[in-house]
Amino acid sequence: MGDISLMLQGYQLTTAEIVYHLPDYPELLQSYIWQDYDLAPKYPVLKKFLHFWESSLEGKMHSVMISSKPLLSPAECAYFASEWKIH
């Protein structure tokens, strides 16, 4: 599906910063930025990725910060009480 059709279904551009421990040096933290279209507030696409991370990658997650913003929203209309005529 295209990005526009996902947005029309309620998907929002979601960004997650995943802070994780380096496998070889667990006392050091590294940051990974993940971005995709997802459905707020349950975030099924992000949860699927985090499950993959926990089951397949060695770096143990420390924290996950999520931000999302709808890029496509209903138009805002403003009505004015005046009318202008041009010749």
C-alpha cells in the first residue's frame, strides 16, 4: 500500500528512539532510531519490531521513547463575515 492510503486508514508517522546496551560492552548505551507508519496508541508495527529485537538481536533494550504525528488531517475551514467584489 502507498503512504497516502495508510494515512487515510489512520496510520501516523511514528518515530521511536531505542536506547540499548552494547552486547560487548553492556555498561555503554547506544541509540537506534526507528521510523515507520503505525496506528496509535497500540502501535502494532512497532511492537512487532520490538519483539523481533528481543528475540533476534543481542543488545538488551534499556528504554524506548515514542513520538507520532498524523501527517494527513481534515482540512480546517474558516468562514469570514465579509464579501469582496472585484469588477
